[in-house]
Amino acid sequence: MAVQDSSFTVDRGEVVAIVGESGSGKSVTSLSILQLLPAKTVRYPKGSILFSADGEDAINILDLKEAELRNIRGSQISMIFQEPMTSLNPVFTCGEQVIEAILQHTSVSKAIAREQTLDLFSKVKLPDPESVFKRYPHQLSGGQKQRVMIAMAMSCKPDLLICDEPTTALDVTVQQTILELLKELQQTYNMGIIFITHDLGVVAQIADRAIVMYKGAIVDQGPVKKLFTNPGHPYTKALLACRPALHPKGHQLPVVSDFLDENGKEKNISFLT
């Protein structure tokens, strides 16, 4: 299976990062929460995905019908995808797409939804919200498109926001701005965030707790500071040891396979610790 024996919690007001190499199961885990994986490829032999908002009784998302899922997607649980150009509809303006999300989950008029959209564009610090409202996705930069996606995800003030590597395609300066924006919005709305990334520097900056995935399973988890200073699993040690900042400029960087054998066992290398 792509993911197995994985269990974790996310509380309101905290940021939980899921880290690991490409193919470790990070995105599959996050897409499973909102049942966004292709139906023919998904099996849930056991387990549950429990969601509770504001002290209400927890519901098992796996038990919900499609109509019930649509009521949760975008309103109580939202998601920011890795590449906004493939997530935004190219034939509708950015403003129309955010308005559609608001009208889908609230009973406000289109005029009020327009005002809310412009306010959201202002909150995510898009320059000239009126102009961005009328533009199509291809007319915006990568950072601006990502801000539109964030505005759409925040349009119904979700309890949980899932961020699937939202800054991977952005340059370092724009990435930093987006991270600061997400942290600011998270504190403003007191929502929980699942932040998926392979960048441990981002984890150290934004997350309260981290979950480490390896070959479709969670192998380590805990508070970020503890995980970074006292990793419990060899794979976590390997990820930390491969950070470029730890090695002299111009030297060949190590990779995870230098530290783990094909069975995931730790190799006897003295500088691992």
C-alpha cells in the first residue's frame, strides 16, 4: 500500500509538518483526508479519519457520502495545492473563482461575496485587489497565483488548512513572504495547519510538531525542537544529516542512501550523530 499504519492528530491553533522524500506518502496522506484520491486506486481496509470542529462530536470522514463531503471541503477543511497554475481554472478570472467558493458554502449575495473576495485579496497582500480580481491566472506571477489560492482556501474561515508543498515552485524571497502570510493567517483565525514539505528549514520556521514519513509509514514524530535535536529514527537522522548547511560549499552532498540500507536500517557511519 502507498500509506499504512499512519496515525496523528492536529489541534486547533497548531502547525503540524509532514516531511519526507518524494514518494514517502506525504501527499497521499493529505489527499486522503478530503477523499481527493482517484476512487479506483483507494482502499481503506481499516481505520478512520476523525474530524471535530469547535467541540462538536467527531465525525468519521470515511463514512460520509459525497454530498456531505462537499459541505466540508472548502468550508471546514481547505487545501492549498502545490502548483496553483494547475489548480486555478484558466477560463475564469481570479475574482470569479473565489466568489464561487464563497457562494458554494455560504448564503451571502454575490455582491457581498465580491466584497469579501476583495477583502481577502487585501489580507493576503495582493497588490491592487481590484485589478487582480479581473485578471486571469496566466496574467499573474507565481507568487500572486499562490496568494489567490490562499485567499480561496481562507474564504470560509476553515478549521483545518492543508498545505501541500505550497512554496516549492516559488523563489526564496516569495517563499519567505508566503510562509509569513500563512503563519499570520493561522494565528488570526486560530486554525490548525497540516504543512507538507521536504524542506527542513521551513519546518523549523513554521511548525510546532513534525511527522516524518518513510516508504508510506510514519517513522518519527514529535515537537520540532525535540525532533531536530534528538531524532529517534535512523531516517530522521539521515534527513537532518543531508542538509546543505551542514556541509562545506563545493563538497558533494550526502543522500539518504548513504545512511540507510535498502531495508531502512542504519548504516554504521560515525558522523551520523
